[in-house]
Amino acid sequence: MLHNYHTHTFRCNHAKGTEREYVESAIQNGLKTLGFSDHAPYLFENTSYYSDHRMRVDELQEYAQTVRELAKEYAGDIRVLLGFELEYYPDFHNGEMAFLQTVSPDYLILGQHFLHNELDFLPSRIARPNGLSTYVTQVLAGLATGDFLYLAHPDLAGFDYPPEVIEREYTRLCEGAKRMGIPLEINLLGVREKKHYPSETFFAIAAKVGNEVVLGFDSHSPGSLGSKESERGGLDIVDKFGLKLITTPLL
């Protein structure tokens, strides 16, 4: 694996390691592209809501400056990109895009951890009668904005639902992503930590639909970059279902 676009830092409050430590680990592990995509600070305009699982609003400029300086410093060794992972929240999206554009990111990835606008703190992984359908509808609306490079852990929400619901909603998600030409991520953090994703049920459907996929380390520590064990787990899914894996740079 030569190109990784899913990398966090200490700034999100649930990862560890500085940007420099991630860059040096990526070089040691032979990566050619390292994209930083820490959890974007969200303004949540006109509310008193505060999120402690992403970087603070006042850290945006420092994060961007640090990544840009490292990109110059290590230009002879690796390509370093500035990005963010964020959710699509319809009530706040336009304001959030304007805010993030103040640092001109190279890319954004969509990782829908919460439903609606997060204010009710409803995790997308929680099973509800219509939870998976709501998740898919919100994700497809986010992808339709054209603001996102790919969809991170697309199978985050789909467990503990009846099989027919999973089949219907996963198919709807995969068909929508394919129609928009947006790749789906096989999330290697899920492999490393033996989570409910990557889901073989999901990627069997993605293979049938014909989606393109990427591998993402979703690194929350420098040492997880270049993890051969988790990469092998992701490639096993690719091989098992004959998925279309993108191995060239996305940018």
C-alpha cells in the first residue's frame, strides 16, 4: 500500500502522535502519499453544542500550517496532503465548507459517525427501526454535494438489522456511490481492532454493484501506518469478492 488518505493526530482527542511522527512513520513504511484527515472542527453555528471528539475550532490554522510545512520539508521523501474527515450535517454543511476553505484543504473524506446534525448525539452505528435507512440517505446526500474524495468506513452503521434491510440499504448506498463515481473505503482500523467493519456482507454487495474501493489505515497512532497485518486483511476482502481496488494516487 503506497497511498493513505485516512490519518488522524492528537488533535482529535482520541488519537496520539504529532504530524511529524506520522510523516516519519509513513516514510519508514514505504508510503508515497500521506494524507492527513483529522476530524474537522465543526462550527455548529448558532448553537451551544461542543464536540470533544474532533479538533477545536481554534486549532484549524495551526493544523493546516503544520501539515503544509511538513509537506515542504519532506517533499523529497513523500507527498504530504492536507485533508479532513467530517460528517455531512445538512443544517451546517455550507457554513462548514466556507470555514474549512479558509485553509484550502487538498481533499475531504466523508465519515458519518452521527445521524441528523449530531446535536442529539445519535451515533450512526446504533440500531433503530429506520436507523440504517436514515444513515444511507444522509450519506448519499453528503456525497451528492461533490465535496468528498471518498466514503470512509461505509459499513459503519450496518449491523443488528434484519438481513433484508441490510441487503436493501447497502445496495442503495453502493449504487448511489457508483453512480457518483465515489470510491468506498475498506477501513483497516476495523481490521486491526476486529470491529464489526469491514463487513463482508457489505463488500459482497459492493462487488456485485461494481464499486471501486480504496484501503485506508484510519491511523490513530503513528505505528499503525504501514501495518502489514491490517493491509493483508483488507486485501483478503478484495481478493475474496473480486473488488476493484484503486492502487494509484487519488489526487
